[in-house]
Amino acid sequence: MATAYIVDAVRTAGGRRGGRLAGVHAVDLLAKSLDAIVDRSGVDPSAIDDVITGCVTQAGEQAMQVGRMGVLASKLPQSTPAVTIDRQCGSSQQAIQFAAQAVMSGTQDVVIASGVESMSRVPMGTNMTLHMKEGMGHNMSPGLQEKFPGVQFSQFMGAQMIADKHGFSKDELDQFAFDSHQKAIAATNAGAFEAEIVPVGIETPEGDAMHTVDEGIRFDATLEGIAGVKLLAPDGKITAASASQICDGSSAVLVMSEEAVKRHGVTPIARIHNLTVTAGDPVIMLEEPLFATDRALERAGMKIGDIDLYEVNEAFAPVPMAWLKHTGADPEKLNVNGGAIALGHPLGASGTKLMATMVHALKARGQKYGLQTMCEGGGVANVTIIEAL
């Protein structure tokens, strides 16, 4: 089977809800990453066979096939095809896997996997709630209610269940959240994100500026402050501080075949080593990365210790914590530059965002293998293993 290579990976710095990126339309935000990935690679824009874009809340400004709208707003020719996909939080990680599968099958040679989510301008869940308010139905069909009577599919409830199942205390969750901020602070101060971040021009009260620093990082975070945040449920353990931050952002990864790499004279930075997606319990929901990782390592003929860096999305602190406990992975290799608790989780953009961070972190450290996994609504999880070159 043919090999799929990553030639480059970029992301915007995250914007907080109502923050520095809130004035940028989602379509234009996506176009920033699409333009950057093409400009940085030097590949002829007309050579792009397809653009696959992850986006979760496909409504309002993110409706009407936001991937295609992003292409039309970018420097890419209007002849460039595009498609928008939704695998919930793993949407753009799935975009990477679809792009790699297209290249590995020989049906396409140059594909951009991308993602976008403006959670300020298109609030999470409004593609469902606005219809409900207008009396246009609910996503829980009679068939679903018959199979899952009285069940509410909730990521928050799933995270609570994971914390209880694996015996994590609130103090442990708060410590994990604090550590995420500390790692993100250290990475930012060391310039670790500079190779991956696409500057975005914004308007501020002080005048025009470039957005280049993740806005969600609490540079003044203290463990005491995090511990003092109100619980999301009276009898729970999770707070907003131990959950991922609402975030605006976009990201993109350029995937190419070996023949295309040679033809365009580019140097790839990584090789796709394994693509896995699994599904399990839709109620506890967010635990599936544990079992998807088992499957991915088995298929790749690897052990967890063979992997140099792990990116496990910090949707809620119990998820990566349970993943560490289940896999026996080295916590020093996990989310080394911080995770979504500090950096933000722009839903559909997070998959390609995490890949940008992981591949550049591997390169900076001179390390080889990286594993990325994402918990997703409905009890699904993607795992992607890459080899840095």
C-alpha cells in the first residue's frame, strides 16, 4: 500500500469565547489556515485534489458547507473541491485519516485536512437547540429512545462517570488542570508554538494587531484558584477549570503521496503510520480512546512504550487521566505543551490542531513516534500514529 506523508501542519492560536478571534467570521478563519499551509509548503495551489474540513456546529455562519466556503475565501482556485465532515470532537482528526486513506488508495495525491470552529459566533449545540425552540424536533428519535430509555447522551455526564469509575478525586483533577496550564505557559515562553501558529490579523480597542498567542492560557494560574472554581454539578468532581475551554480557531495539515512529494520537490515532516477508529459505549462516551489505543497499537505491532509523545485531547481531565491509567503510558510524554484545558478546544478544528502541535513537538525534540487520540460524542474515538521524519 502507498505511503501518506505529512508535509506541514499549522493552526491559529486559540481565541477565548468572545475574545480576540470573535470578530473573525468562521469562513475567513478557515481560509487563514488554508492559505498558510499552501504558502508554507510551496505546493502549486492548483495541485490540491481536495480539502476535507472538520466542523461540528454546522449552522449559521458555519452552514452551507463551510469547507467549500473556506476554499472560496482563500487563495485556492475555485476549482478546488472541498467537503465538510462531522465526527464531533474528532472531526478534523478524521479529516486527516480520510486524506491519508485517499492518498494511500492512490485515488488522490495532494489533500488538505483542516478544521474550523468559531464557538463565539456559532455557539455549541445551536444546530440542535434552535430547531428545538422552533418546534422542529429533537435528535432523540423514537427508535433511540426505545433502545436507550431515559438516557441522556451527555459528554459532561460521561466525564463524571469516568472520574467515578477510575476513582479520581477532585484534587487530582484540579492538579491535572493546573499542570496543563503550566506546560502551556512554559511552551509559550519557550517559543515552542511559533513553528505551528498562523498569525491572524484582528481589530482591538488599541488598533490593528496580530493574534499569535493562545488566549486561554492562565499565565497567573494557581492550584488554589483552580480548586476554588464552582463544581458543575453539586455532587460531582468536575469544574469549568478541569474541562476544555470554549475556543475559536482553525488548523490544517497537508497530506501527500510519495510520488507527489517527489514531483513537487517538498520535504515531508512525518509519515502516517497507523489509522484507527473505534466505537463503544455511547453513555459513558468519552472512555473510548482507551480501547481505540489498544486496537491501534495492536494493528501497528507496537507497544505504548514505543511511542515518544502522546496527544490525548483534554476534553475533561478524567479522559487523559483514565487513558494514562489504562495504557500505562509515561505521563511525562503526555500533552507536553499543555492541552485543551489551557489551550482551548475549538471542536472541529482540534484534530488538525493537535496534529500540528504533536508533529512540531516531535521535530523539536528529535523524536520519532507520536500517537494522537480524541474522545468524541457518541462513544467514538480516533487514533492516529505518525513517524516524524
